[in-house]
Amino acid sequence: MPRITVDKLEPGMKLARPVMRGSMVLLGEGTELNDNWIQKIKSMEIESVYIDGPSQMSVPKDEMMAQLEDRFKNVADEPYMDVIKKLVRKHIEDLYE
């Protein structure tokens, strides 16, 4: 279930989780979005929503790992940065499972 920004919403998408403001449900889980619902969501200043469907990563895993290596190459000898790099690597691996 991907979480997408409201500018990427399209008619026909279904909500995987309810849209809420505080403890109040504005739109229920399973609501099929149409142009009117999309405009209402945008007008409520909601940044993102969960929709039904598989998550799709726009960047291949090997490219993401290469970018990680590149970003940390200048601090490779710093122990704390190595810990951070390992945590980020684990996070990326989890995203692609």
C-alpha cells in the first residue's frame, strides 16, 4: 500500500486507510476517489494518503545502493557515519522486499 502525495491522486484510486483530521474520519478506507473527492482532499491541506495497490519503487535497488555508497564515500573513515550508512542500507533493503 503506497503512500502518495495528493498531487498524484487520480480518479479510480481507492483509499487503503481512512483520511483523518485528528480523531475524525473524513473519508473511509476503501473509498474510490473521483475528481470531487480529490479536490476536497487537496482543499483540506492533507499532504499524502495511502492508496490500495503494491508499492512501487521508482529507482532500482542497485542504483539506490550505488547512490548510498557515493554519498558516504567522503566520510568512510568516521565510525559514526558507518553506523548511519549501515542503518540506511538496511532501510533500503527493507523497502525493496
